[in-house]
Amino acid sequence: MKNFTPRQARDATNAVFKAILDRDADPPALQHYTGLLTQNEVSVRELVRRLAGSDEFVTKSILPLPPSETAHGLFRRFLGRPAASDREARDLAVRIIAQGWRSQIDWFLNSGEYLKKFGDDETPFTR
């Protein structure tokens, strides 16, 4: 894991909040996650995982959308790209229905593509 300075940790925390929840971190969350990153208690990838597992993320990005739209959004949010094809999005939508969305978040964050693009310490972003 990267050794973050307090400023780098604060910037990374805000970047992850924007990438995953489409907003800045509120002051308590900013302080909490900045501390965790500075102390090497979590990686940016783990912070992404935590925010993606939050009720706020589910309410904003999972529940209001049909599985096919959710699938397209998850590719953009976690791999920084659209689904390569409608079939790739459909396959993910089927897995979301069959296995649940949390398992698919793990699938994205543990994928070779995610690790190659972002590793443990970069915020996923659209390329």
C-alpha cells in the first residue's frame, strides 16, 4: 500500500467519494477515511469497496435502476469504461440477479482489469 500524506489521503478520500457516491465526503467521513489511509489501515480499493457497499450507494446506483442499466453503470464506475458489448452488460445483469450486486462489486474490484488499471491505491475513473 502507498504511504499517503494527510493531504494525499484527504484528496484520495474525496476522489473516491466523488467516483462512487457522486459527492464530496462529509467532514466526519473525510476525517475518518483520511486517518485510515494515512495510517495504512485501508487501501483506496478497500475504501471503494466500503462505499460501494453503503446504503447510500445502493439507494442511488442499484435500487432505482433495472439490472441492465445497473450493469452499464457499474462498468463505468468501477472499470472506467462502458461495457464492451451488450452481451457483457447482460451477463453482468444476470449475475446481479442470480448472485446479488455485492458479489459483483467484489468481482470488479478483484478483477485483473481493475488491478491493472487502478491497483490498490488509485481511484477508479472514466478513461
